[in-house]
Amino acid sequence: MVDAALPGTEQELVDAAVDELLTGIDPRSADPKDFFGAQFDAGLANVSFPVGRGGLGLPAPLQRRVDEQLRAAGAKSPVMRNPLGVGMGLPLLITHGTAEQQDRFLRRCFTGAEIWCQLFSEPGAGSDVASLSTRAVRQPDGGWRVDGQKVWSSLAHKASVGMLLARCDPNSPKHEGLLVLLVDMTAPGVTVRPLREITGEAVFNEVFFSSVDVPDDRRIGAPGEGWQVARTILTNERVMLSGAGAGTGPDVVGGSRIEKLIDRAHANGSWKDPLVRDELVRRFVEGQLIRQTNIRSRQRGTRGLPPLHGAVTKLSQGLYNRRLQATALRVEGPAATAWKSADGAGTASGYLRAQANTIEGGTPEMLRNTIGERLLGLPRDEGPARNTPWSQLRKN
């Protein structure tokens, strides 16, 4: 597919790099980690990254072209292997990391040699994550000692690197006294406990830090600037969860293609029910709207315009997936009570899991506030003055 908004020479350069990569290693037979390493070295991890850092220094929209060609050749997605690392950690390192940190973490993150997790939410700081209490105290050797608790940390039980947001100055306003550290999840004092979900799985975790020492060379950004760094992570999280990020197929919305559900309705006869047909048509239209909005957001980048705010598509995607899974229950009828159907589909588990889509990455209420304040210019909610020290704020 040719994108008229991009110069032909840049597309040709990318196509040549992809051809050379696929000539040297077959993604269908190679170990995924080896292929991802070769992809990184070829500058095709993200073509917008600098040369030598997994990229080619080219416009970001060209990465979609790379992903489509690699997917057609049978390559797996690095996002599926290390979703938080590739989706959030790589942009974090490119935007805020030092040259040494990029050399240390970028390639291993992309290949999945090190799995990453996010350590933001706390029992008393969910939607208002900037009110967090986990402390990072500077030590005589220049490093940091961390104490506190995090919760709802996806993949923390498998991760070796955690993106930790902690408070380094309790006497500053809550958004100003923060810092971000890349924590070694195997360090002494780190305890990970799985949280059993309604689906029976345990993807989320609570994480406890008891006098955990973190070297200063694992700090991302300056002390006190953690909120600006965290916003980079949060923005990319919403883009990833909205389906607008790299590594997501162009037809995937709500976790799967609506066409699969329509085919299922034809196969089991539920398509004959006019109420089922009405729901399926509504889901199809909603899915198309989200896809087209994601495409429009990406194309804005090709014209030098800022992409649409991730909160818009994240809000739409979370609500849509809950409705989509409810429609799947109607399509399946009584068979939906089976945890796994004969073809391996998990309608019941999918419906239960979808309830988390409007919590992870920001609740609808929080996202609507973000859209209202940052995109529409509406006044902020009433609350304490923004310059009030965190130590003087009322705690949950």
C-alpha cells in the first residue's frame, strides 16, 4: 500500500530494509527473539527512532508499512511478547532516557529478553495517581531507597524491569515531587503477589517495596520531573489500549474482528434473530468508527500535525469492547455459559475480562475529564490549590 502523504524515496528505503531483513532471516522458522533482534539491528523496531537505536530516523507513520510487510511474511509481534515494554518502555527511553540507558535497555526490551511492567497505581491512588505515597529517598551514595506498595500491576510476576513512579519530595505539590525509576524486579525487598481475577486468571499483581535500593543510573529524568515523564508513559498506554499503536492489526478492534462474530451468528443461526442482527450492525458501525479515528490520528502525523489525544480512542475502545462482548453473549445464547466452547472461544471469560477495559489505562470518568480540560479547554474540577504541598493534602 502506497501512502501518498509520504515521499516515495522514504517508502523505498523502508521496503529495501524489510527485504534485506527477510532475506537474512525467516520469521516463520527463526526463534522470535532472534528475529526481533535482527529487526532491531535493521532499524525496523520503530523507524522513527534514531539510527543505531532500533530506527532509521524516518517518519513514524512508515512503521505501519513495516508491520504490515512483516506480518504478511509470518513474523510475530514484539508487542505480544512484551506489551508494556514495547508499547510504553521504548517511547519512554527514546524520549527521556540517557544514551547509556538506551544502550542498556532498548534492544533487550524490544526482543523480550527483559519483560517490563508498570508500577503506578496504589490502593489510595488509582485515577488520581499523582497522589501516590510510595517514597523514594536519596541515599548517601546517590542512589534511592524505595518503600511502598503498588497494585494492579500487569505482568509484574514475569517482569524483570518495572517503571516505577514514586514520591521523592513530600513537601512539593503532588505533581512536582515525583520521579521515575527503572526498578530491578528481582532486587531484594521486592515482593510480588498475584491478584486472582473474576476470570480465574492472575495477570494483575500487587507489589511491595521494602527498603529496595535503586542506583541513580536507573532514574529517568530529573527528580521532581517524574510527572512529565509519567505522562509519556500514560499517553502511550492509552494509544496502545486504544488499538492505535504499532503492532495492532488494522482490522482488530475490541480484541478481535467483529466479522468473526458475524460469521459465528450465521453459523449457529442467531443471525435470523432481528435483535441480534441489530446489535451486530451497531457493533460493526462502532468498530468502523474507532478504526477510522485511529487511521485519521496516524495520518495527522504524516502531515506534521499532533495525533489525536489517546484519551479519545481509549475511552471509545474500552466502552466498545464491553458492548462487543455483551453482544457475543447474545450471539452464543445458552452456549455462552460454557467457559470454553468446542472451537476454543472463551465467550464467558471474554465478557468478564472486558469489564476491566474501562478501568485499566483510565476510567471513563477520568478520560472524559482529560478530554474536557486538555482538548476542549473546559475548567478543571474544583479542588485544593495546585501549589498545595502533598504532605498537606487529605489522604485516602
